[in-house]
Amino acid sequence: MVFVYVFRVGFFRIAFCLLIQDYQTHCPSFPQWKIRGYGFCNNSSIYTCLHNTNEDKFIENCGFGLNLLEPGYRFVISGMLDSRPCGPERFQPFSLLPNTSSRCVTRKSQCNREGQVVYSNGTTTRDRSCRCNYRDNFVFVTKPKTKCYCIPSEEDCSCYSKACDVDHYLTPDYQCVHFSNWTGIFQCPAIQNEKIPKNGATTRKSVPDSTYSTSRKNTYLKYVVSIIVPVIFLCGVCFVLGTYFNLQDEQGIAKNSSS
């Protein structure tokens, strides 16, 4: 039984080390932020978890105070408390405190729903804007605030396929026009890299406007697996050893009773 106790203590120490390593790789999610803050600082309002740019890891701290950061930036540690612009896939539309998040809090829209393409990649303070791919005859379900594009975080950007009459083509302004009336002058800009056929109308073959890497998801998945597999293995070993020693104890008790 002493061996089982020692093994269990060792198991929990290993699990604790894995948990600490987890917070060196990335910070707690928003639902876990306050829980971790109470556990680390006894006060979630002073807890911070920020990226250390010099060591390329995340550092937990309890003493940076309530510094306010302007929109479009996130806090980092670079020798001292510092700031960096939001990355290309996130934006920060309001001021941020260091005890709120380790990154810009809002993820940009992907413009990957049916018929959607990217109109503008946005900024560090503004979401990405989308448009419907008129080259594949897609138009807006609901007319957006602006004629040419919409912002998914602010309005409905759904698209549907619209059929034009024979010899009519959908323009960048989302109007069906006969090819003889095609002027090439529109209020909305044309999608780049489109080809103009001899009759003056655009081809309807769609070309993807952008692609998004899945490497971050794959890295996160590998990291989760690398933590879960050792924990499951240790649990299995602990269970087998515990069962074995319990059986040994029961057999010893049975022998003592029979004697």
C-alpha cells in the first residue's frame, strides 16, 4: 500500500507539471481566466497571462496593475509590459486591460460561407468585410448597409444564387445586364483576376480569394494529444497497480483469518 500511495503522489505531481507546462504554452481560455486568477493570485482582477516575446512563452503575473491599452493592440512582455498590434486574424475594437486577455479578443470573420469572398481584410480595430461572388451569380440575401460589401459581425452577409436571363450577366453591382449593355463601369470594384470574354461579360468561374492555414489547429491538436495520452497511460498504470496491491492485501487478510 505504501508503494501505491507513493505512486499516486508521483502521478499527481506529474499531472500538475503538465498543467503548469500548459500555461507556458498558452494562456487560460476566457471561461477559465478568473478561476486561474484566483488560484494563482488569490484575486482574478490582478492576474495576467501574457506572451513573453524574448523567451517565446507565456508568463503569469500578479503585479502589472490596471494599465489601459488603446484599441488595435494587445499586451505582451518584452523586458517589461509592452504592446503589439493585433495579428492578421484578430482585431480589438475597444480599449483592453492586461487582466482581460493575452490576445486581441475578437476573431475576424472568415468570409467562407456559401457564395462569400473577402472584400477587405479589415484592420487591427475593424472586422474583415465580405461580399457575394457575383462571378458565380451570388447576390446578397439582405441588402447590406453599403452596396458593395457587408461586415458579418455587424449584419447579415448571407448570399444566394440568382439566375439571370439568357445573354445576361451579373455585374459587380449585382444587377443582371445584357452583354450588349456591358460598360465595364460599376460602383462596386471587380473581383481581381477575373477574365473578360469577347462579348464583354465576365466569366462565371469562381477563383478563391483567400485561403486560411490550418496549421494552428493541427499544432493545438498535437499538443492536446501529447498531454492526454501520458495522463491516460499513468491512470491505467495506477489502476492496475492499485488493483494488484489490493488483491495482495485481501489474500494476506484471508490467510491470517484461516490461520
